[in-house]
Amino acid sequence: MRVLRLRKDPSVYSSEVYLIRGDWNHLSDVNTLVDAGANGAVVSELRSLATGVGKRPVQQVVLTHSHFDHSGGVARIAEEFEPEIWAYSHHDPRCKRIRDGQCVRMGDRDFYVIYSPGHSNDSICLYGPDDGALFSGDTALNLMMPGGSYSRSFVRTLETLAALPLKIVFPGHGDPIVDGVGDMLRRSLENVYRSEIFDDQGLPSAAGDAGGGSQLEATIRSAGRPPGIEGGQHVLAR
Ligand SMILES: [Fe+2]
């Protein structure tokens, strides 16, 4: 798997846009964009890249959520490359709906959709077990201290993510995170457990309902498993 973080237009607020290709540009690899950015500025760079003979430079786009900085560029990219476009919500008639747990082939790897409400109701993360890689969109992963309030559904998402043997996170904004991903998630989870947690109706929820100490211990135990990652490389190329 090769992951390329495409250049953005500095004059426009935009998400990161990642191109995922296979190691050898095989015909069966699926050239995939994770997020489209705000304005399609990535199109010119995409035209210049080696993306394999006999196939489109972008065969599919997977949106981590529908906020404009991540999805505004879809129209331009669709017009240029005619990809399939996948999203959790049906905010755009061009989008096919993606579901929690669904497997999506990206480049030469299988990724799994993790529904991750919190930042928005249609947020997803994409987890690639072969590389311990996560495309996290705008899901908050690094919560430095207790305080504030969180929904139970967000807490469940964080528990799920903290239990994964992650090696690298490609966030919706900023540089990839490669050091201490597991520690970061466990610290975030501890801080969330020490904050206010609300149920899906907006009512206060006891910490134990959302997980609490025993769940935290179980999560940490499970996150301490050996990664079990075989083969594969994540390459940050340009
Ligand atoms: Fe964003």
C-alpha cells in the first residue's frame, strides 16, 4: 500500500486528501481517495501521478464525513475521473452509502468501516488491519485532559479504536501520527471516562454505563495484544 498526502490549495480551508495505491499499480488495485478536500485543487496533481495503466487515476472516493472541507471537492473530482463515491450519509445523490463494518478495497488492501459519531453524525474511520492503519477523518483521538462532555456513542467509538493494534493514523487534518498511537488513545479514553458522559437523549449517563473502570481495564488489556500485523508497508511517498 502506498499512501500519498496530496497538496492542498493554501488559500482554502481543506481537509487532507489521501491517495491510496497498491505497491505495484496492479490492475486489480483500487486507486482510492480518502476525502475529497474542499475545492478539487488536488485534480492537477492527480493527473500527473503514475496510477497504473488501463485504469482511472481515481476509481473511488471514500468520504470520512460530509463536512464541506472534506467533501466540497467531490464535484470536480467526479467530473474529472468518474469514480464511485462512498459516504455514510446520503447528502449527495452521487454518493453510495457505506455501512459500519463494511469492507472496502483501497489500493491493494482491505479496509473496514468503523462508524464513529461524535464530530458529526455521519463520521466514519477506515481501519486497515494489514498495516495497523487508520484513516480517522475528524474523529477526536487526542484528548489531552478530562473535562467537557461526550456522548455515549463517541465513548463507544473511542473504546473500539483503543482496542485496535494501530501503528499509524492518517488524520483529516495534519501530519500522520506514528508514535505512541495506542498510548494516545488509552489516555484519551481515561480522560473521557473522567468527563461528563451523556446518553443519546442528552441525559447524564453514569460512567459505568458508558464503560467505566472495568471497561477501561478490559480495553487496555485488549489494546496490549501483540499487533499481529504481517507484511505490508505503509509508504508516505511524494
Ligand atoms: Fe475537517
